[in-house]
Amino acid sequence: GPRGRSRFAGESVPAIDGDGEAGAGWYHTADESTAAYLRPETERASLPAGITFQFVNHTREQLGCGHWYVYKLHDGEWFDLGPYVRTADCRMVRPAGTESWTLHAYRGGGSLPPEDGRAYPYLGGGRYAVSVGYGDESSSSTAMVELVGDPIEIVPTDDVEHERDGSTVTVTTPEWSGGDGERDVTLSVTRADAAEETLIREQVMRGWYRGLRNTLPFFAEGVDEVRLRSSERVTYGLVGYDESPYRARVDGQAYEVSLVGEA
């Protein structure tokens, strides 16, 4: 098992994705008998930070499949920060072997393209978890880290243009081909009374949710609808090819996203 005591030892945390019992595969619950675990080089760091996580396999078997994911704890629930496209390849760690991965965390935009991990820009202060698909008695191994920093705000990408006409704001991204392109798409975002899904700011600022990132900041007083003129590539994470509305709650406000149509 790992040497030393985790700063989170004794804490009870919710399960991630409701998968298994709370605490299964967590570094802070590991003891001398734990044969496989994910060890962070530090459990607390100030943003921006680069934190390396090392999976240690002290079993007599090779373990897989080795995909890395990041989550944030908010209001007693873990929120998935991706990657949102899951690959099917399987990476193994041999007996007595290790595998390392570095979380490059930024409060603002981070342009570093790391080869040994993944860059996560736009992270605010709080409790995060890194999970990898290697485990002995569980399907994954997970470790927590406290990132110290101010909260982030949801801001649009630098390359959009917007104009307001009464209660409607129209936002246009560079991917928009003037309405003539076969992949041109217009999204309509309005306030809603309720939504089953909740997204945190760090999720909205991920590329997968660019459709929300480039609309929600424009809901000023008196604005009832924000329209986003973009492409399927930008909007797919929200509505895919399904015409049915998508709803999500962000910062306590529910929103409805609908596909106006391909212009």
C-alpha cells in the first residue's frame, strides 16, 4: 500500500457516476493491504498547477484498461469534466508496473499540449478527482486533489460576434458559413422553468459545451432568447442530430436549447 497518510483520510465522499460503493478504489482509503492504487504527487495545489498521478500495480496480474478522467465535487455530487469522447482501446499495466499521467490545471486558458497528460483550462478552486481505469478490487482507481483558486466565470470564446435586437441576441461563430453551408446550424436558447440535468461552470467552459458557453453570457436583463449561428461541430455536444429540446440548469437557472434548423 501507499506510504504516509492522505490529507483526506477518514472522509466520506459520494460515488462517481453512482458506480459501486462510495470510497471504492480511492487513494485516501488505501492502507498497507492495498495492492493497486492511484497516488497523487500532492493533494493540494494552487492554480495554475501541474499534478502528476501515478498508478501503482503491486498485484500479480496485469490491469486495464487505463483511461483517465477528471471530475469536480459540487454540492455533494461529482461532475464529469471529460474527456467526453470515450475511446475503446485498452492499455495495460504489468505486475509491479506503474503508469503516470499529469493534470495540467489552469484557472484561465491553457495552451500547453502535454504529451504526458491533459490540459484542463478554466478550472476554479475546489475539490477534484482524477480517475483511471485500472483497479484491483474495483474497475478504477481514484485520487482527490484540492485546487486553490478563485471561482471562474462563464465567458464566450474570443472569436464570436454578437448583436442585440430587442429581447433577442444573435451570436455568430467563425464556423458559420452565412447560412449557405450544409453544416450551418442555429440554436435557440431560452430560460426554462425546470431541468433535470445540472451543469457546473467548469463543464460549460469545456469544448463539448461550446454551444452554452457562447450563449449563456449574453442573457442580460431584458434578453429572452439567445440564438447561436454556428456549425454541427460546435453544437453536437448539446443536441446532436436530435430535434428534441435539451434542458440544463446552470447557476440555479434552467435553460432550454432547441435546434432551429439548418439554415
